[in-house]
Amino acid sequence: MRGAIHVHSTYSRDGRDSLPALREFGLARRLGFIGLTDHAEDLDPAAFAEFQRECAEQSDERLRLIPGLEFRFAGLKGMHLLALGLTRWIAPATPEEFFDMAAGSCGLTIAAHPIYPRYAYPEVVLSRVDAIEVWNAAYNTRFLPDPRAMQLLRRLRQRRPEVVAVVGLDQHDARNDRETRIEVPDGADPLAAVRAGSFRNVGRTMQFGADAELGAIRGAGLWAARAVLDGVEGVQERSVRWLAERRRQAPRS
């Protein structure tokens, strides 16, 4: 059974897709589950209750919509934590409060897109998070996983071998499906299977397990391919900025 996680709906201010639309998206792609992670700052207790209700309404034996939220924290730029399978409203102000409140209230916690906080996390995150998102398909890792995030995961697993690597869509618009999936055994509870390490990460260009181990040859190839891809994307970004600056400076007729 395949599913997708780190998906946003219209419950997020920047989400395009309603929950019924995401159900159609999932069924069209033969997904068994979608892990939603709408922006916590865009909801309140009443909206979250409606979100839960609608997720249940749009779920059946073919497809399960799993409610969850994405949290950010003052003073910790770029550090976002995901809580999937959240059963109650929580409003943590700090990472410590996030893990305290999530305990017993959600099925899986994830450190999202590690490139944003530059792969640096407070000790409370490293000591309590369930998973690291090593392939965020919306940003710098659209075609390949992030080898630095994988490196972070492997270092963390030396002292916490239960932490797993996951792939996420970070999807805000279903018209642009970037095809990262999580594959769990048929009939399994998706979040329980991920926490137990009983799953595979699947993307456009490669697959790997919960430990993100690629082997020496595949690992070296990933680093080389990422260097090329990052170089190409850097040139594209500089070209876009240059064209924008030329348009800004061009005299108006």
C-alpha cells in the first residue's frame, strides 16, 4: 500500500485543494493514505475539529485521510515540525511543548525539510523526533533526496536507531504531483508501520528504506548528482534574478 505525506489542503492559507479534491487525487493514483499537515497557525480549535471531522468523512476502506499539522516556532527560523495522526488540538509555543503535547496525541512526528534550519536542530528535537524528512519534493530535492539530510539521519541513528527517514511531498497544489511515496505492508496502520521501520521510501529516481542506507556506490552517485543538479538550479535562479533586475531597470515608455 502506497501513500503520500506532508500534504496541505485549503485548511492552510496557501493550500489549493479541498479535502474532497485530495480524496480524488489519492484515488486516481491508487493511494491508500494521505498524511495531511496543514499549517497550525491557520487553524484554531474549532477549525481543527472541523478538519478532523471532514478527514473522517472523506475516508473509507480505499483511502484514509490522516489529519495532522505543521508547526513553526518563534526564534527558530526554518525549523518546522510535523505531527501526523493528531487526535486533538495542540498549540505548542516551543519544541519542548510540541513533544510533550504530541506524546499520546499523534502517531508520528517529523523534522521537515532539514535544509531550512541548515541541518541544525535543538537537542530536544534530536532526542525526541520520530523521523527526518530526507526528501522534500517541493524544494531543493524535487528529483533527488537530500544527501545532507540523509547524513544527519544516519548520525542520529547511531544513538537513536529507531529514528527513520521519510519522503514528503510538501504539496500545496495537486496539479503538481512530484510523486514521492511511502510504501507500507497491505492492511498495516501507516503511521505505526513507519514508526516501526516497516516501509520503503519511493521517489522518481530511487527507493530506499527506513535507514536511508544507499551503499558506497549509490551514496557517492547521489552526492555527485546532487552537486550537478544544485549547480544547474543555481544558474537558473541567478538567470531569473538577472532578468527581473533588467526588467526593473528598463526605462518605461
